[in-house]
Amino acid sequence: MDRDATADVNAPHSMGTTIIGVTYNGGVILGADSRTSTGLYVANRASDKITQLTDNVYICRSGSAADSQIVSDYVRYFLHQHTIQLGQPATVKVAANLVRLLSYNNKNMLQTGIIVGGWDKYEGGKIYGIPLGGTILEQPFAIGGSGSSYLYGFFDQAWKEGMTKDEAEQLVVKAVSLAIARDGASGGVVRTVTINSEGVTRNFYPGDQLPLWHEEVEAHNSLLDILNASSPEPMST
Amino acid sequence: MPSEQKLGSAIVDTVFANMVSSQNESSLLSSEGDSQRTQYPYVTGTSVIGIKYKDGILMAADMGGSYGSTIRYKSVERLKQVGKHSLIGASGEISDFQEILRYLDELILHDSMWDDGNSLGPKEVHNYLTRVLYNRRNKFDPLWNSLVLGGVKNGQKYLGSVSMIGVHFEDDHVATGFGNHLARPILREEWREDLTFEEGVKLLEKCMRNLLYRDRSAVNKLQIAKITEEGLTISQPYSLKTFWNFAAFKNPTVGAEGSW
């Protein structure tokens, strides 16, 4: 019983995770939950899984926290050098390929699925999915992490080409929120990052402000508030 | 206390693993992480079918990329051009196929840099792929693919296949994966030397429809590619109609309630 309570705090930190990347008519929106778990314990309930590589390219990380962090550190370093040598901002495609190279060439040792999203002046907003194994696929939208299992049907129905920025943002928040509702390994807050020609905007949607889904009920400070709000003697026989 | 012991052994294990890995290359005792060894596939494509026809080669493959039992990607192009004369179709791990395409790109580039008027034909490309796959297999680090290679050069049609362990064939009709079991029997009965383009496409579609019914990883979105002396075309993605309107399907348990 003691063992259950402490859980395995030495288990590898893994981001259960729900991550999403979506293109819209002007750029991309990246979204993610904020839960990092060590076995059954939530090691970090407010992690930031959307990581910057350059001014115009960000990634969503899933799988092993350590593996995804080290891959993003290496790619940030390589892109920094590349930008200096090139003399202009790196393209999203180049960033994605660098991630692919690390994922593919170390496929036996890494356990991380990554979504690369950004905006460059040549191709506009682009999303690249790089799952386990190092396959690279350019997609209008991408989903990943354990929570994404619950979103395949949702996106099949709700995704539309050529959405506006606000429509796309709402779609991403709704989707992460739905995944959090069903995936034990996803939770916390919803973070989004919007990247377009004008720059980068970060948004934060706290867990208590997300919509309620099936079998979820309104939150209260205390039962006493409920009792006092209704009739004077609600619990009389 | 159990947690302390676990921590202790974790440190020892890490130190040991680092020692072994610093010896580099594969010793028989190395753990999984130190050297590349036989892997498992993650994102996979299913069958590819290829046939010779009157004017050249026809090849078909669907556009699915499965992730275990999930149909994760539905727009993966598994038929690609190689140089002037060849067409490659791949099943198996998509990341390894993407790497193979890079190898082939380099091969064709170097061939073209000779600037000698000659260019690699399908037979040569097939042989190159066979060597690459076989040598990787010998190092216990395979490229997890089964490939179909077809083309026409100087009027000669060529169609071959090669598997992840380097087994290679050359034939009038080839297939990978499920295609071997479901498509080739159809082709053995109905293939002819003088198939027209239309007949060839219909034959391939008959095979692909069968695969759609019976292969769990098949996806109803496919491409058919044609390569002749003149050149190569890969069709736009399209879907096949399927047929479910049989009396036996509507009432499968008539006369035998409880059966299926």
C-alpha cells in the first residue's frame, strides 16, 4: 500500500500529453496540455510543452521529457548556427528536417514524438509531424501524444481548410480540452502559440476556465455555498 | 528500504551502460541502446503491386501510413520516381523509405555527374537497392521495407522486388506484404503479356479492391503509376467503390441463428 501511494518517482519522466498543430489562412497555431507525469505522479502540472527553436519556429514535445528536451536543445543550437551562416531566418522545413535527422538516426534510443510549426516568408505557415521512428510528414494539421487517440474522430469531423485565426484557436483549445477530459496522462492548462507574419503570440487557458464536457459538473469553493444559495432548509427531513 | 535499493542499482546500471557504450561498436554484451540493432517499425505502409503491361510497368499502392493498429496518416505517397527510367514503390517503415529516397537521389545525382550520356536503368537501381538492404541486414540494422522497382529502358521492361532481408525477385508481376497472398493469385490467373493500359489498370484495381476488403491496414485512397519508354505518370489520389449489397450479407444467419 505504501508503494502505491508514493508511486514510482524514479520512473522516467514522460509527458503523457496532448499536442496539436494547425495551419490557418495566415499562419499556424500550436497547442498543448501541461501535464508531466512520473509513473502515476504528476511531476509538473504546469509544464510548457511548446518550445521555441527560433523567432519563427516552435515545436510541441511529447513522449519522454528528457529525450524531447535534448532534441530541442540540439536543434535550437544547430538552427542558431544555420541562421548566422545563412544571414536570414531559418525556414520551417529546415528546422523540421533537423528534428527528423536526430529522431531518425537515433531511433533505437529516443522515445519522442514532435510537431514542428512555424512561419517563413517562402512558404507561409507550415506544420510538420515527426512521430516515433523519424518519419517526416507535412500536414495541414497534426495531433500527437497519448491524448491524441481521442481526437482522431473529432478532427475528422471538425477540421476545415482555410479557417481564420480565431476559429483555429478555438478549435485547438476545444480539442486539447476534450483530450484532457478523457486522457489521464493529459491535464492542467491549455497553452497555445500563434505564429504568423506579424510574430508570435502566447495564450494561456487555465484548467478551471475550460468548457465542461459530459459528466463534468460546475466547480464550487464549498458545499456550503451550494447549500446557502438554495432554500433556507434544504436538508430538512 | 526498497526505494533506496532501487536508486542504488539504477546508478550502477547507468554507470555500467556508459562503460559498455564507451567501448563503442557492437560487442555481444552491449545493451539495446549502444549500437543500432534490429528495430521495430513505427509508421508503416501496406502492400504495393506491380505488373508489366504492353507499353511498360503499372504500379499501385494506397496512401495509408499506419501506426500500429491506428490508421494515422492517409495521404502518404508510396510511389516515387527514380531518375529517368524507374519507379519505386515501398511498403514498411516510412522513415526508412524516406531515407532510401535520399540514397537514391544521391545515386542518380552522381550518375548524372558523370555526364556520359548514360543513365541508370531499373535493373541497376534494383541491384543497388538489393545490395543496400542485404548489407544492412547483415549488420542487424535493416531498413524495414519491402520495395517494388519497375521501369523501361531502351525498350526493355523491368520489374523486380526486394525485401528487408535482401531477398529479391524479378518477374512479370510482383507484390509486397498482403499483396503476395491476395493479389498475386489473381494476377497468376489473369495477367497476360499484351495487357493494354486500360486492362492493366482494371486488373490492378481488382487486386486493390480485394486488399481493401481483406487487409486491415489498407486505406481507400490510392495512386496508380505508369512508366513507359516515354516517361512516368503518377495518378492523383482516388478511391474505389466497394460492394456490400449481397443477400448473404444482408441476412447472414438465415437458417443458422446465432452464427455469423
